[in-house]
Amino acid sequence: MTHNHQGILVEVCVDSVASAIAAERGGAARVELCSSLIEGGVTPSAGLIEMTRAAVSMPLHVMIRPRGGDFCYEPEEFEIMQRDIAVAQRMGANGVVFGILDANGNVDVARTRQLADLARPLAATFHRAFDMTADLFRALDDVCAAGVDRVLTSGGEPTSLQGQETIAQLVCKAEGRIVVMPGSGIRPENARSLVERTGVKEVHVGLRSVLPSPMLHRNPRVSMGAVEGREYQRQVVLEEQVRELCSALASAS
């Protein structure tokens, strides 16, 4: 089956002001702002939200995730998430992105609804914690019941290309109740076929490129993070990559 690509919305995940600007210039329709993408993204600082909001005019969705690791949160972590949603609202964000599970791998419907309600009138996206659930189809009903606007998913697989059959089924099951947005592994060369096979209307992309650090003096003996060798590289979104992906989606089938 083929779908009309008119208006496939491209959301780019960014962790810097420069990447957000590149995404907007490249033709993206929305950015998801995080920090620490090596951990899969955590809540960005108030300073980063404020600077990014000032730099781009397109919709800005802010990740609300108090730490890396699992999505089963302690009461104080849940309180942090509530406070961070209030910060995102004050800073002019258009949406927030979060996910909460219970220990058995089900969507925590009550707390998810609480955050979605708190976030209004901002949009609420349930992120790839969805892919960690015990049953994706039950989870879809749960996020719908919680009043969330969209769900980000790779179909429970490492990439959305591997999960595209499941994503297509989720789109059918969603019946327009919620936006199903695929993410993970989407590139200019595969985006169009994924959209055609799944019937999605939005895609979520990272498109990060590794650039060398401008540091001339280097101390290779010391590593600041758990992943060695990252002190002297930077990961950024390049405008031309975003433009390439957008034009791949715009080209009619």
C-alpha cells in the first residue's frame, strides 16, 4: 500500500541549540530537546530550554526523564518530573515527552494521566519506555486511556525498520485515537519506505554526526564519563542531513 506523503511531520531529537537551529533550517517541523543522548536522553536544563526556545520558532517538545536507566520511578523522582514539566511550561515549550512503567512492564496509567493532565495545554508524548512494555498492544490502549497525544515507538525492536510490521499494526489499532510516531534508525535512505509500509504521519529522527573536538591539548589518560573516548568528539545534527531526509519524504511515490 502507498500513502500520500503530503505533510509527513519530521521531529528531530536534539541536545544542543546548534542542533535545534540546524533541524529548523533543514526543514524539520518539530524538535525534541534532551540532554545526555548517550543515556537515551534525560531532562535538559532550564538554561538549555530557554536558549533553544529563543533560537527556534518551531514547536519544541522537552524530554522529562529524571535519570537514565529504567522507567519505574520513586515518589521523589515523580515529583521531580512534575516540577520539570512546570519549568518546560514556563520556558515556552509546546510539549513534553515522558514515560512511566510499573515493575511488571505495564504502563503506569494513573501517573501517566497525572503528568499528561499537569502538562496541559502542552502536548504529551509517551516515549520509547513504550517499547519496554510486556505487551505493546495493551500498552497502546493504556496510553490512550491516560490521555496522551502520541507515542514514540520502534515497534519493540532495536530499530523502527525491524519493528515496522508491528508499527503498522499499532497504527491500525490506534484508529486515530493517538499519533503513532516511529523512531530509531530512520535515515534519508529508508524513511520513505518505512512511511509507506506503516502509514505513519510523523517520524522521529536523530541524524547525529560525530565531529572532532577543537581541543588542541588532550589528556588521553582521563575519561570524564563511563564511555571512553568521547571527551574529544561532539555529536551534532547537520542541516543538510535533515534537508535530505525531508526531501526524501516529500518526493511523491
